[in-house]
Amino acid sequence: MLRRFVTSVLLAGATLVVAPGDASAQQTLNFSLGLFTPRGEDARTEGDVLNANRTFLAFDIGDFNTAAVGGEWLVPLGNFIEAGAGVGFSRRTVESVYADFTDNDGTEIEQDLRLRLVPVAFTVRVLPLGQANALQPYFGAGLGVIGWRYSESGEFIDFARNREIFRDQFVAEGSETGPVVVAGLRFGGETVSAGGEIRYHSAEADLDDRFAGSKIDLGGWTYNFTIGVRFGR
């Protein structure tokens, strides 16, 4: 899985490295801090494990909203186009319990559901007002390679064994590709830039029969505050 992830990143990154850039324009090293929100219950892919878990565990999809951080390298391709390559990180652990069952002593049967995402994105953006304008709206799209890890740990009920309660951990991980869409507004100076951005990525992965769902929906929205260091001329 790791080899597949690294290979996908290198192949996609090669398109950025060989792209013809404008050597006289400024490049930007961008840093972001924001909020990741997964796709909602009604929008999630069919067979999604979180939706399946919600039929017998007590938690909300919105409980997986979490802070996200990232970094990105932006390279101008002329005055109105730029290419970007970046990586992000988010992780959230959600506590859940069985909705309709408790232990023999009346205590809750508890689990931790954890989702970690490491999205790598390669994008091309349009800047309608140009690179030299102080106010720079932009929009674009590209390819995302999402490294992910999902786990369920804690107490579970074995309904095939007279509702026996046992402790265990179930883990799945891998990498998946999918589209990325981005739009934002930034204020660009000679040495720094700052702004806000909305980013959407979409992907899904298959799970084995240890989980209640056959898939996990990795898609969602990220709302970022960005600050960049500009260099080169």
C-alpha cells in the first residue's frame, strides 16, 4: 500500500516539475490551517461504513469535523495560471456506544472510531486578475492522492455468540485517488500573501468484511486560512 501511494505521488508530481513555468514570476510556499468536514450522511457513497455504523452505534457524521493543516508549493505558469503541489493532514477520534444495548451491569459498550487523512493534491488554477494584482481570486482543479487510515477499537458485541462482549481493534488503510476542486481569494504582497480558501476532494475505498460497511467515503470539504511566503522574481 505504501509503495502504491508513493508511486502515485511521484507520477502526479512529475507533471508539475516538467510544466513550463515563468522564471520571472514569484513562487509561493503556502501554509494553511482550517477545518475539514466529511461528506454528510445523505451525500456519502453507498455502503459507507460510517453510515452503516450509525444504524447501531450512537454518533453523528459531523463528529468527524476536525482541524486540518497543510503546505503547498505554487508555481506561476504565465500571468493568469499557476500550478500547485501540496500535502495536508487531519485526524479525528470519535467516541461511540451501542445505541440499543448495554453491558450486564448497565454500563455503556464503548468504541473509538478514528479516521486519518493525508491528502496530496496537484492542482492547476486560474487567476482572472493576474499574478501582479494585489487582490487575487482563483479557482482550479486537479488530482488528489489520499493516504488514509480508519480504525475501530474498544468493546463489541458478537451477536453470533449470545451477545458476547469482547475487546478488539479493526484497522484498514491505503491510498486512493480522486478529483480536487479549489477556490479562494488571497491578498498578495511582495514577500507574503494571505487569504481564505475552500477545497473539496472526493475518493472512496473498499473495506473487508470485518467492518459493517463495504466502503469508506473519504470525500469532504476543507475551509482554510492561508498564509504564503513569496520568493523569486
